[in-house]
Amino acid sequence: MSAVYRILLIDDSPDDRSDLRQMLLRGSTSRYHFSEAELGSTALQMVGDQQQALTGRMPFDCILLDFHLPDMDAYEVLEALCGGRDMPPCPVVVVTGWQGADKEDGARLLRAGAQDYIGKSWTTPESLNRTIENSIERFDLQTRRKIAETQFHESEERYRNLFNSIDDGLCVIEKIAATDGKPPDFRYVDTNPAFSAQSGMTDVIGKTIRQMLPDESEEWFASYNSVYTTGIPIRFERSNLIPGHVHELNAFRIGGIESLQVAIIFRDITERRRSELQTLAQSKVLADLDRRKDEFLAMLSHELRNPLAPISNAVQLLRLQKSDNPVQIQACAVIERQVGQLNRLVNDLLEVSRITTGLVQLRQAQVSLGDIVDRAVETAQPLITQRGHKLSVLMLPPQPVWLHADAARLEQVIVNLLTNAAKYTNEGGQILLTVQQEGFSAVLRVRDTGIGIAPALLPHVFELFTQAERALDRSQGGLGIGLCLVQRLVELHGGTVVAHSVLGQGSEFVVRLPIMLTLDTPLLTSLKVLELPDKKFCRVLVVDDNVDAAETLVMLLEFLGHTVQMAHNGAGALQLALDWKPDVVLLDIGLPGMNGYEVAKRIREDASLAGMVLVALTGYGQESDRMSAHEAGFNYHLAKPADFTMVESILDAVSDKAAADLAL
């Protein structure tokens, strides 16, 4: 309630209004602000003006209304204030001249909208104040109840509209108190229109499930009872609700733990289930056809080898017969070239059949990607030279890139990409092969200046028997197997391959393969004898709560010759920084307990650690994150997964500065 009560006095007698003011002021410690009107029409205008001025508030805290006014009586004023509603906009107390209150007259006033009534002759200051306070409090309670009822009715209407509009069948059942020895039962208390259409049952309200479904299995009663008892919803399928139909049911309890009601939503999924069974049958047929296709390819490639061997032998015999006949020499060369082409086609068929039938087993070992690239280039070079192309090979990593892979299979991948580039590039074209290390991946790119791939065909270039150019003359030859083999072999190595192309402007194929993060002992020992550049190595502290990330980074840094220590939380990192004083700290931000920003700030506060280089390694790469790192005292900010060449560059800069300082 207001600290100051706003009271509207409506009475045509100035003396009576004065008496009411005096009684209110004498009978209470409350403060009042009075407005006055002599006529009912004037009072109604004042109420309307206040309603416009005070949006969302009552126009007055209470109205004291004289029963008889020159232009209206109390009933007419109340009717105008209510405006067709049950209540006026604020509490109204009617002041009557009755000597005693007739119960019927008083009840009529209350029904008209008044909160209370008082008599001028029998009202005291105390009773008048108490009446106003009680009226204000009672009006507030009635208003709150009215709002709650309105909201409830609106909610009920929304619920009913939703209940009746959904296409799924919906019913609400209520647990019946079971007598000793009798099985549980439920009574239907509500259904929606779709219930009858879905279930075929009508007039079920008030009846029990056992009455409507006398053959219902006890299993379903147990299921409904479980939902009612535990409140845990269940979902299941039924095929016996309507003969020949399958229904999906969802049952859940309505209300709290005291509720007896369970709602059941169900839908007819007969067509969906039939479609699923049909799809399953079709997939089995397609799988069988695919298996037969793979078996046929395997058989075909094997059978084609039988005639190839004697033809090849026959060509060699003809070559042994020394002859100067130019026709014979040319015929032998033609046969030899075409037998070689046939042999390659058969090899591709056999290879793809092995992969698709799961017969390929990789012989993986520790191999250098550079060695594989060298052998692949040597194999593909004759075709590249024959077509007058220029091949450029760019090996960007300064150190060897080691893979756990089948060297022969990866060589086959690179050869296929190079020969594919050579075939679909006009004579005198350019082919670029680059090898890089990006994070923990080896990235191999083959780019050409060839005819490119049409946009419609690009998503399908790795599919079996797909070629980038399907001209009638088939001048490039082949079966469209090479790129399919590339993708399958790369995926067997845990890698990926993607194609990029603009028609008429060439193509690029990008292969990503996981690198080895640890080296076998014999190889590591042999590597140690390699001469490393004459430079000062860094003392590096690696801090990351991801143990695998920290350990693999430590291995890479130690392999490069740096001295490394490791921590997995902020407190441990700070202690190592104070005790060991590393040159560089590679510091994760999201650490448990003390985060990376706090660690950096604590390091910067210590004068003895002033020269330490701090590098933020974090998964947060927004500009605001870079600013936060700078404010915390970091020298560098690298987003995960960081390019290891960037880490090397930072360490090289630190070591070069240290070497220069020593020289001074």
C-alpha cells in the first residue's frame, strides 16, 4: 500500500467532507492526500483523468462515496465505475445516512461493486480508518485473484485448443483405487477428437480400460501403472490396438507425485513401419548387388591377367627375333604399349575390388614422406615428360615429416594424383606438388593448369567409374578408378582428400595425413647423429591441462633440441617459472584453478622473470581474446591448433637474441 493514501471524497455537503477528513486524520497515523467532488459526474471525470495519467496504477487508493448526490446515487456511480466489469478500478466505500444498516441494502451495495459501507451517524475515526485499510487490502486480494483466474482460464483455453487440434490421439486416464486382490485399472477422464479416429473407440469418458478393452494384456496395465507410480515416461509400440495396424505410444504422468492421472499420446505408424521394412528389404537387395559387383570385378581382373601374360611373352619373343622390318618394329611397339595400358587397367580393377571387399591390409611402418614423394615423382615423370609438362616439387618442412603408413600405398596415391594431373592438362602445362606440415598433419597438394572440373561433377570425382571429362572420343582413356583409389587409400591411413577446381583454370587435390608424434628408438638414435644448426637452444616450459597435447608438444620441442619441462595447472606452472626460469613459456589459458591470464600477470609482477617470453596457446581466437592476452602480459597469442612453424619462429627469435647477448 502507498505511504500516502490518495482519497477521493464524493459528497455534495462541504461540512460532511470536512468531517470525513477530520475523522481520517484523527483516527490514524497514516498520511492522506485528498481530492474532492460534489457531483457524481465530476467524480467520474476525475477518475478517468487519473486512469489516463497513471497507467498501470489505480486512480485512487480509495473512494468515499456519499449515497445521495444531486445528479446520481451510489448505485449509478458504481455502475459507471465498473463499466460492465465485476469491480471498479479502485476500492469504493459508500457513506450512507442510514441510522442502521439493512442487510439487504448493504448486500446490494456489495454486489454493485462497493468494498464496504458506513453510516455517517455511527462511524468513528477509528472505524473509518479501519474500514478504508480493510477495503484497500481486500480489493488488492480480489484483484490478484481476478488476474489469476483470468490467466488460468486463458491457460485452460490454450491447453484445450492444443489438446483438440493435434493430429495424434490423446487420452488422459486416472488410476482407480484398487481393492484387495483386484488388478489395477484406469478410468478415461478426457480424450481429443483424434482419439476416436486413431483407436476406433467412442464414448469412453467415465469408463475403464478393462471395460473398453476386456482383452487388454496385463503387460500394458503394468506399464501404465509404472508411469503412474514412478513418474518416468515410457515409449513403446503396439500392434494389437487395432488389427493390422501399428501404433507408437508415449505415456507420461500429469501433475506431481500426488497426481492419479497419466496421459497417453499415440499415432498410427503402420505406413511408416511398412516403408521402413520395404527400405530394409531394398537395402539388402542393393547390398547383395554391390557384393556381386565387387566379386565380379575381382574375378574379371584376375581373368584378364590370363591372356595378358602370353601376349606380353609373345611381344618379347618377337623382339628377340632381330628384324629390320619397320612394320614389325612398329607393331611390336604398339602391342607393348597397349599391353602395358591393359595391365595398368587390370591392376586398378584388382586394387579397387580388394579395397571395396575389405581385402587390403596396410603394411604400415615408420616412413619419411619425403622419400615417398621422391619415388612417386620418379614413377610419374615419364608420362609428365611425354606430355611436355613442367613439374615443380616444393618441400616446405625444414625437417623430415614422419608417418606411420604403408609406403607403397601412399606412393600409389601420389602417382595417381600426378598422372591424373598430367592426363587432364594440355601439353606444356604446369604441375605443382607441395608438401607442408600444418600442426599435427602432413598436407600434400597437387595443383595443375589443366581443363578443370565442371561444378556439377566436382562432388562426384572420388566416386567409382567417374571421370572429369566424358567426351565421346575418350581421348584420355581410363576407367575412372584412380581418384576412387586415392580416397580409399588415404582414408585407410586416417586421412582426408578434397578437390578444388574452376572449369578451364585447373584443379587442386589436397591430401591430409596424420604425422607421427613419437619416433621408434633405432630411428631416433640415428637422428641424433645428424648435425643440428649451431645455435643456442631454449629452455621451454609447456603448460596445458590436456596431457596428450602437452606431451606431444614436449616431444616435438625436445626433438628440435630444446630443453623442456611441463606443467598441467596454473599453480604448478607458476612454481616452475619461479624455480627453473625458462626462456619461453607456452601457456594454455583454460587451466584449472588459476587460469593462464592470472599466471601471466603473476609472472609479470616478479622482477626476476622480466625477460621471460610468454606465448598464449588457446582455443579462443577472437580479437578480444588477443587483447586480453596482451593486457595480461603475453608476448604472443596463438590459436589452437597452432602452426608449429610459428612456434619454431618464436623460439628461433628468442634463441637468436640469446646468442647475440652472449656474443656481446
